[in-house]
Amino acid sequence: MVEVDKKENETSESLIRRFTRSMQQSKILPKVRGQRFFNKKKNKNRVKKDAIYRVKVGKEANKLKRMGIFTDEKLKDIKKNVASK
């Protein structure tokens, strides 16, 4: 953590400048900005489950499309049914 104490007869501008410089030298900001949008990688089992889910939903959706009764509500029902199995 960076701490900067105000010296005697120091202006607030120079205090802010010293603080900014010490923050840049400590390299805290680049590290935090790098972690800001970090997403953990999924493990292999989760990736496989997700792929199986997409395949099942796609097959059911294609079946309904061929029958001509595909709607958004039907898609939601398919997702619920596949997820519950």
C-alpha cells in the first residue's frame, strides 16, 4: 500500500504528484487493471457438460423447427427440460 505524508509548506498539487508517481513506481495499478476482467478457466468436466447441453438443446430446437412449431417459449421449455435431466 502506498502512503504519502504531506511535508511542511507543500502544496496539495505537489502532494498529489508525489502520490501519483509513487503509485506508478509501485506497479499496483497495472496489476489491478489486469485482474479486473480476469475470468477463471472452466475445468474439463464443465466444458464437456456445456457442450453436451448445447448439442441436446440444438437437436430439440432443430426438431421443432422442422415441425414448424418453434417459438421462444418452446426454446425456454427445452432449456429447462434439458437442464433438469
